Amino acid sequence: RLRLRLRLRLRLRLRLRLRLRLRLRLRLETAQPPKAHRIRGTAAIGKPSTMTDAFKAEAGGLHSSLRRRFLAGETRGYEWRRKQLKTLGKLLEEHSDSLIGAIVADLKRPWSEAAMEVKILQREINDALRNLRSWMRPTWHWTHMLVAPAKQEARPEPLGSALVIGPYNYPVNLLISPLIGALSAGCNVMLKPSEISKSCERLFSELIPRYFEREDVCCVTGGVPETTTILALNWDFVFFTGSRKVGKVVASACAQHLTPNVLELGGKAAALVDSSVTSVTEAAKRIVWTKFVNAGQTCMCPDYVICHESVVDELCEELLRWTKTFYGESPKASPDFARLVSPAHARHVVHMLEESDGEVLCGGLDAADEEACYVPPTIIKNPTLGRSAVLSKEIFGPVLPVITFSTFEDSVDKITTIDAEPLALYIFSGSTSVQERYLAQVRSGDAIINDCFVQAGLDGVPFGGVGNSGYGCYHGKASFDAFSYKRGVVHRHGYLDAAVLVPTPGSINIRYPPDNPTRRALLPLLVRYAPALPRFLTLGNLIGVTVLAVLITTFKNGMLKEGLRKAIEYL
């Protein structure tokens, strides 16, 4: 009896366990996944933590619609490009205040600095509209005599449907500026604004569908999972602005489809102040403004100053003076000093300060407020190279280390040790020979003499990196070239061939077999030494010139004049 009771109890327990397991399974299977996105026209908006099938389907559908329109040839013409640029200009004009307000909300920047970010774009659009026809014209080249009559050209052709991924630090300019180049080149685009600058992201997701057809320009929002999903699609071109770490991920994703891309990355740009500097005061003023604008969240701002030991004390005094002049004794209360984009980014800068040494001239850890996204303008004199984090990592915050050098070789060695291929190099020197020596010895994406940051607003200067700071460039005509490729086209006559004129016994044409001693002797010499003919020396032009020459000759001889007189008399 006892054994039977124990068996019954065990059976009941097992049945209860099975029932509980079944109930748990049913709950898990019937549970709805958390809704992370709301598809709004051409945008997926929501928390970046969860990926949904709806987003994948929407992103794939947008990509397919972009590809269909491009392959149909609708984006190639001048009128389509002009229309899209004018639509973009209208968007910026009508919502300028909203865009500026979104920048201020995300980064707490002064209104005037945020306005510059939008107004530069309007200037770029006007420049693109003014020069679009000339940018689209093919480039003609002289043609080798052996293939005459012929002409050859290089046509700028659009690369195709493009993906543009923007950063958070300049959330409007660095997303729309590549878009201007893409539309000018005849590419339709998917935009991916940064999810960190939330106000700008939300505004773009509302404005882009309102002004553009989804087959021309669309906007997708989200975090890392969403970006990974759209990067896995087969794009014709990808334009990315951001950190080196993420840039490697983007390049790897592009390599899966052999997709051409432009990477605009960062690095540790050096501001070099030589003993021959024209004005220490002016150099300090320009360095301070460039470094602390947008709270140091600028990829091309000076990440450190390397100064000749003979002027370093004077420079540090001027750096302090201009910092107080611009932002006052309490920068936290200044409306002109921006904030870091999030507490996490402020925490990152604070950790770098904790891992660095040197003499703190102003700012520092004590005044930092991570929760308020505030790190004060900080100047550190003589941190140890190789030990301080502020000299080994990109700071991307309002911290300016100042180190010294004694000789030209010493300065070059320190710059290349810190970052051999920065995005920018700023040289403050009044000596042309010193400037040229640094330009020859130090590699960088851009180089500015006696100023900082101004290349960002100049259309005539291609902006881009080299090596670890990225590859490819844009701004102005360079933006058009970035989204285009040169297509070689050769026009030949269907029957005539100048090679027939070369005497080759036993062969119809020196170009074709069978081989013979004359062909072996002449063909290599002609390929190497025969002249190239200009475009105007085509068959039609030669016939026209010949006819004109005959007419001029007959007119001089009086034959044409006499013939015209007889014709008039007859009529």
C-alpha cells in the first residue's frame, strides 16, 4: 500500500510539472513582441533596441522602389536633378527655423551657430543649381591618329541608388550636404539620420516624406540593428560620416557587395604653432573658437596643440584669455557654450580626463556635470605622450591638450606618433618655407595655414580624409564627383579608318593580321609616336573645312563670282 501511494504521488507531481511547462510554452508562443517601430510613410520611428519584421519589410521595399526608379533612367536627366535640388531648397527655406530649433534642442548650441549649419546648405544648393549643366558636361580628349576619324569623351554618370548615414554632432549639415551631391549627380537616396540627435531625427522623418516621393528620397530612422539591416542591402553607393570604429563596420558591409563608398571619419587633428607664428594672439583666438564650438564635438577641430617651446607660455596665456572672453568665468551659465549630446558622451570625456596627467590650466574634472551633459572648456599643459588618454584617443569634447616641441624633426615625430593621418592639419607660421616643409612631411586630409575649420564652409576645397581618417571627399564639385563615375565613350566612323593609309604590303590594314616585316616595324612605332588629333578633326569637320577652302579659292579666282552673276542673269 505504501508503495502504491508513493507511485501515485510521483505520477501526480509529474503531471503537474508537465501542465506547468505546457502553460509556460503557450504563454511564450502567444506573447506579442514589443512594438519598437511605427512605420510612418517612409520612416520607421521608435526605440532602437528591438528589430521588427515590419521594419525589415519596409526597408527592403524602399530599397526596391529606389532601384526601380534609377534603373528606369528617370533620375539621369537635368530636369529631374534640378527639380530635386529646388525641392530640397524649398524644404530648407520653409523649415529653417524648425531645423535650427532641433539643433539647439539636441546640442544646446547658440542660435547663430546652429543657423550657420543650415545657411551653408542653402548656399551649396544655389552653387549646385548654378553649375549643374557644366558639371554634367562630358570631358573631351584628343584621339590617337591610328583610330581616326574618331572622338573620345568621359561622361559623368550617376553611381545609382545611394545610402547616406549621418552623424549626431552636425545632424543637419552632415546629412544634407552629401544629399546635395547625390541629387546633383542623378542618384536617388535613402537617408539615415543619427538616432542620438533625437529632435533632428524626428523632424527629418516628418519632412522628407512631405516634400519628396519615396522613390526619389526617403528617410529611415532607428539604431544599430536598423542600420545593420539597411547596410546589408545591395546599394550602389554608401556615404558614411562617423567614428573610425563604425567606419570599419560600414566598409566591411560594403565589401560584401563590392559597393563603392566614402568614409568621413575623425582623428586627432593637430594645431601646430611654430616659433615663426605671425601673431600668437590671433592664433590662440582661432584655436579656442574652433576647439570649443559645439563643445568640441567636431571631427575637424584641433584635438591638441603642439607649440614651439619658445612661445608656449605666451600661447597658454592667450588661450586662457580668449576662453574667458568667449565663455566668461562660468561657462556652464554661458548661452554660447554648447553641451555634449548625452550623459554617456560626457562620461566618456570625464574618463579620459581621469586617465590623463599634466597641468590643468582651466576647467577640469571638478566642474564637470555628467547628468547635465556638461564638461567645461579644459586646457591641459604638457600631458605625458604615451600615458595620457587625451593624447592617445580622439577626445570629441571640450578638452585641449598643449604639448611642446624643440625642432622641426621633433614636431613631425610627435605628430606622426599621435596620429599619422589626421583629418586636418592646422599650421600657424609666418614662414612660407616652414609651411611647405610641414605640408611635405605630414600627411592629412586637409591642411589650413594660419586658421582652423574654415575649410568646412568653402565649396572650392574638397573635404575628406586619408588613411585612418577616411577616404573620398565632398563639398561643391567634389560632392558631384563623389556620387558619379567617369564613363569612357569613343565615337568612331562606321566605315572610314585612317590606319588604311599606312602602306602595308600583303595586308589590308596595319591594325589587322597577317603579320609581316612592315607591320612588325611600323605598328610599334606608330602606337608610340603617332600624334593625337583634337576633337574637331573629325570626318565631317574635315569635309566642311575642305569645302570652305575650295569656295574661298574659287571666289578669289573670280570663278564663283562669275557663276553667281550668270545665275542671276538667267533667273
